[in-house]
Amino acid sequence: MDPESRRRDLLRALTGVAATAGLGGLAGCIDRFDGEGGGTTVGGDGTTDDGGPTPGDATTTAGGATTTEETTEAETTEEGTPTGGDASGYTEWVPAPSALGMEEGEYFLFSYLDVSTVREHSDRFDESAYAGFERSLSSFGPVPEVSAVESLVTLFVGTGGSLVLTVRGSFAAETVANAVLEEQGGGEAGEYGEYALYESAENAAAVRDGTAVIAQGMSSEGLTKIKTVVDARRGEADRFVASDDAATLVDELGVRTSALGARSGDQLNEPYDKEALSVLGLSTDVTDDRARFEEVHVYESASAVDVDRSRKAATSGVGTLTGVEDVSTSQSGRVVVVGATVPIEDLGLGVFGPNIAADTGGDEPTPEVSFEFDYDADAGSVTITHAGGDVLSEENTGGLRYGREGGALHEWSLPVSAGDSVTLSPDGGLESGDEVLIVWEGPDGEQTELLGSYTVP
């Protein structure tokens, strides 16, 4: 299993295979650190219940920003360019699912990554792996180059590849604006407070110096979702942490090198208990000689807690800690934390954050791709679009096929890159409940993976 696979498997467990299409494009991993240093660790002190800085107190984060009650974005230079991200306040950029117009139980996941830590350790990366990291970040559209990015907050909204990125760093607004206008043929879409709005057929964006909120895979809904994220940052829209369950999860995740969280629902796979769990997530904490990984399971009530099942889920093949020795389990009320500390030399790193490296057994790394699905009820067809991520070529792909589950799979001619699309229109048309699959085959023909799937509404 390649170094990113466990993270991808955990996300499948959190969201179900149908959500996998929304997780692509976050590729790029380090072979391993050399054992003489890791990322920077940020403690959990100095934050409010919603993960933001304590009013009146200065908090230095892994991204290098100093935030106080009066600071609106990040500490700035005399030129007005932010000097870094704010790890402790990342939850301010995560609206409540209901604020985003989502239904109860609909797939929702957020992640945070301190990109500055990745960049600071670039000399420890395999050259091709770090180049892949940069390509993957840029594949999301008008995202500034890695050298200018300090932090990244990602929201996965629904199962069709829709996502919203909040990028913070030391870049000028024109960097993103020009990418939308010139490279994607987009246009201006007005203003929203201090943000200038832009929209193209591929992306929508709200930008100001040092901050860009970018929507992908949402068509006309992109600007609406972006405004909701901005409103959440301003305190004018409900935040994810407003609920007791989410606040408990974020408090347990702490301020780390990376964090991700999701709410439970019908998409949650065995052996995770979707009936008893409320929310769950993962944090990573990196220091000079070790890495701490913790899966956090928040149950509906203390009486519903099943410690053994949580441990099994975290270590049974789909969890983050599969194959790791000396796993610890703790319970406090309705919260179970399953964790493990591993040597830094066993640490990999992807765009989701640090991950536990493993012997790949010769397997090719699976490409990370985001797909968008557009269903035409009148025609009974689905158009599948490569919405971001790795380019699928003969170098990393032996075959790419798509089709209806239980039916014939059709070849998608290589190469396939962002913006390329294909339409599935089987005889008799697609019907509600049909599953549309995208299957990747490795260059050697011995490895296959499900890259994405979609359920016809």
C-alpha cells in the first residue's frame, strides 16, 4: 500500500466510495524524512472553543502568523502582504453544512494543512515527489504556486467532486484574478466586501491580497458557496464548530500540522459505527523525531461508546493506523481517541498532511483525481469531467475505464487532464440508483483502483 493509501482509505470509510471522486487531486507525497527533523508542532493553547485565538492574546502558529483580537486576516508587512497562515483560526473558514445549503447526512468533510511546513522541508523530499506536490496544488485551478502559500483549508461538499479551497499566503490578488481571467477565459463578477469576485466555466473565486477562496465543480453555485465561507470567517454565517459535536471534535483535534474531520452519515462504511458516531476526524502532530497520529471518534452519547470497535476501525485495513504497533486507545465521556506515535523516518507527507509510510510492495501510486458528474435526466446520460488533479497518461496509467456498475466498461482515451470530459449514455439510458464507475488500471496491468463513482439521483 503506498504512503497515501491509508489516508485515502480512511476517507473512503468516512464518506463511502461514492465520495472518492471528491477527494482526488490531492496528490504528492514524500518518500520519507531523513530522521533529523520534521515539521513544526503547534500546541493547543491560546485558542477559544471554536479553534480561534483567545481574544487579546497573541498566538504564534506553524504558519508563522501572529493573530490577536484586532487582526482580521493574518499579520501583515508594511506593504500589506500577509506573512503567514493562522492554524489556530482555520475553523473560522469552515461554515456549518446547513449554512452551505446541505441536507442532514449529506457528505461533508473539511481538512486543514500547514503548507509552510511542507515548503520548509522541501529539501528533504524526493525531487519528483515534491514536484508532484506542486503540480497537484496547482491543478485545482487558480491556486498560487506553493512558494506563496502558507495554509490551505479544503471543504468537500457532496459526492460529485465539488470543493471549496481557502488559500492563504503572501501572494497578490492579481495572481489569482489573472489566472481566472486570462488562463480560464473568465470574467469579473462584482465585489463582496473587501473581496473581488471572478467566475469562469471551471472555477469561481473571491480574492484579496493574501487570501483566495476558490470553488471548483459547482457551476453557478460556486459564488454562493464562496460568499458563505467569507461570511463564516466574518462571523456572519454559522460555523461548523457551532454545534456541540463539532466543537468537541475540533477541541480534540487541536492545532496540529494537519487536521481533517467529517460528520457521520449513511456514507460511513464498516467497521465504523454510523449509527452511534456523530462526527470523527484525524489529526497529525509532527516534531523533530516523531509523529503522533490520532483518530478522534465522537459518539452520540457516552452510553453508545464502543472502544473496541473504534480501535478495530482505526486498525482494520481502512483506518489510518493499520499495521502500526503499539496503538493506544483512550476514552473520555463520549470521545474515543485511537493513536500511535511513529518514528519520523516512517513518515510520509501528502497534501492532506503527514501520513504513515508503508512498504508499497511494488505497487504504482494511484493517481489523485477529482471528477465532476453532470446528469442529464432527459437523455438518461452522465457527463464525466476531469475537474482537477493528476494528468492520467501512459506514464501512470495502463487504462482508464468508465461505465455503469454491472454493465460494460468503456475506454477513456489517454491522456486525460483537467477539463477533459466523456459522456456515458448506455442503451435504455441511466436510471435512478444506477452507479457510474471510473476504474483506473496501473501501467503494469496488475493493479486496479476505483477513482470515482456517482449515484444517479
